[in-house]
Amino acid sequence: MRQLYQLSVALVLTFGVAQLASAADAPLQIEGAVTVNADAVIDLVRTRADLIIIDNRTIGDYDAGHIEGAQHLLDSDMADESVLTKLVKSKDAPVLFYCNGVKCGRAANASAKAVSWGYTKVYYYAFGLAEWKERGLPLMR
């Protein structure tokens, strides 16, 4: 009976830890934002000359390579709306947020903040630079 109890505890701990690890992933959807993949990002860049691209990764990651035209802004630096307003002048302007992907979460945070502040054309690149690099798409340095 004791072995069964130990096995049960071990299983609960194993699956519980695995569930916690996956719970740490960023969401794939942000309410009020449009989730996009690499193809949609390329389409937005081609069709929306007014698109503002914001890289929410660390400055080291940004300097190592970013999507062309992206401006750097950490999600944690977005303490209030005035910080975003410096880069995105209109709440109706299309703005794309990205980071290193679902293991990062910075773009999810930034997108959620922008939506909560009333920005209406928020695009969230959930798979971010992980997908971008995997596809061999160009990076600017």
C-alpha cells in the first residue's frame, strides 16, 4: 500500500510540474488583439506602410537581430500609456508586438497593455523570433 501511495505522489508531482511548466508559456491569443504568424507579419509589412513594429525583447536580443523596421521597447518599460504613445501616435495605428515566442511572454504582456489602453489595431506575433529564425527570414543588425 505504501508503494502505491509513493507511486501516486510521484505521478502527481511529475504531471503537476509538467503542467506548471506549460502554464508558464505565453498565451497564443490576447483578447482584443489579432494573433499573427510569420506569413501574416510579412503581409502586414507589405500592405500597411503605417505599421509600427515593436520588438519587446532585451536590448541584447534586439541588437543580435530584429525584424526590419522594428523599434525596441521592453514590455516592462511600458509602465504607463505615455511610453507607448512616444512610438505609436494614434490609437488607430496598426502596431505589431513580438518577442522570442511563447516561451518569452513579453509581446503578450505588451499587446495586452496596448489593448487595455484602447489601441484598436494590435497585432500579436505569438511565435515571434523563434518562428522567424526557424523559417530563415531576414534579420537586421
